[in-house]
Amino acid sequence: MSEENEAVDTPCCASCGIAEIDDIELTECDYCDLVQYCSDECEENHKSEHEEACNERSAELHDELLFKQPEGTHLGDCPICCIPLQLEGPLDVIVNMKQFCCSKTICCGCFVANLMREEEGRLQHTCPFCREPVLMGSEESLKQNMKRIAANDPVAICQEANEQYMEGDYIKAFEYWSKAAELGDAEAHSRLAMLYRLGEGVEENEGNEIHHYEEAAIAGHPDARHNLGVREWTYGNYDRATKHIVIAARQGNNASIKQLMNAFKMGFISKEDLAAALRAHQAAVDATKSPQREAAVEAMK
């Protein structure tokens, strides 16, 4: 490579033009990947000139992340059978069980199988995952959960937020969900969006609502993704709405199917893309099924 080409390829500060050589280190703009700076002073001096392009590129990067199809859902897999956890089941049937001792979510199939094993062997009732003895009574369960909260377990923190919300203490619920969201919990982000939408424990704030729905959607939360689609549809942003709805449907979200059909009737999604989304939806739902789970659902009806 010639010296001339090396000079062209050498990164330079977008403000003062100094090249990244020897002990000169450049850092990217805090909001985009278009330019680099040698100092905070140069970044500040270049702000007015770079602001328009920065905002445009920042929005592009945000959408690239937002509209990326997640590999699964925020629920993940059952830690015992390693099959994806179900988003929903038959009416009045709980298909996923959270364990206070270890904060793991167990599918109904593994949970019922463990109960049957214990009953047949006349064994002590233990957690299907960590094998800790199950402490009976709400007070004992609360103590277990508080230990997990002290260890900064986002699942336990979310559970406490749920309890506070059910008791009508929206401010406490907001505090717990905020802490869980800071730890990256998708469900907490979705719940915070709900609080900002309803004005419970906080003032109504559409910007914060959308922010938390987006964070939850990026983390694989299908309901949050569906809600974003409904929001964009209401605003008349049909292309963005359709993107959200397709992603949610491909994750197995049933509520998105009706909206998807509306998008097809209005011409916002092609017949081929609709068919692909429906096939992906069915595949996502089928991936959560197992004979063990079906038997457990029948036993719990």
C-alpha cells in the first residue's frame, strides 16, 4: 500500500483533523458511527455542524436494532426440558410456574411431572429445578423472594413489583419495576410502559411509554412488540406498524394475527409475506408444544 493510500485510510478527528497516529486515540461520536473525535472539546465544537447527520444516522441505528427479529421470546426455554416456554395456554390454565427459591420459570409439563414423581415416591415437595424444599405459605415464599431481591435478581424484583401493583401501591410497583428494568428485565420494561400509559404511580408520559415498550420489544417481548404495532397503526405509520406486527406474529403472538390480516387487506403486506409470517407463527407455537405439556394442561383443567 502506498503512503498516499495509508494517509487516506488513517482515521482523523472530524473537528480538528488530527490523524489517529502514535499516541493519538480517537473515539466515535456518542450517538452515531459516522465520525470520530480526539477529545470531548472537539466533539462539542463540531456539534452544530454534525447534529443533523448525527440525528439521522442515530435514528437509522436505532431502527436497525428495533426491527431485528429476535431469536425467541423474553421467556426463553424451560431450564429442565429446554423447550421454549409458552406465551399463553388454554383459559384458566397456568402454563408457566415461577419458583421463588431460584427465580426459574418452569413449564407446566416439567412441574406436573415433578409433582407426580413426588407423590408416587411419597417424597418431600421440592423445586423441580434447584431441588430446594418448597416452603408452604405466603410468608415463607415472601422471605425467599426477598432474599432473591437482596441479590439483585430481576425476576424476584419483578415479582415483588407485581405484588405491590396488585395491592394498589403503584408507586412502590414503579420503583421495583424500574430497578428490574435497569437490570435488563424485559417484563419490567413492558410493565413500566403500562404505568406511563395509564398514569399509575407516575404522570402519563407517551415518550417514556414508547421507550419502555421498545426496550422490551428489543429484548424479545412479543406483547410489547404488538403494542408498538398498535401504536404506530393508530398514528398512521402503517409500514412501521406492519414491521412490528410481523415480528410479533413470528414470535408466536396470537393477538398480532388479526392485525396482520388487516394489514394484508389494506395492502401493507404482500400475500407471500403474509403466508411466511403465518407459517413462522405456527412454527413458533408448535415449538412450545410437547406431549408432557399437553398432558399437564389436561390434568390442570
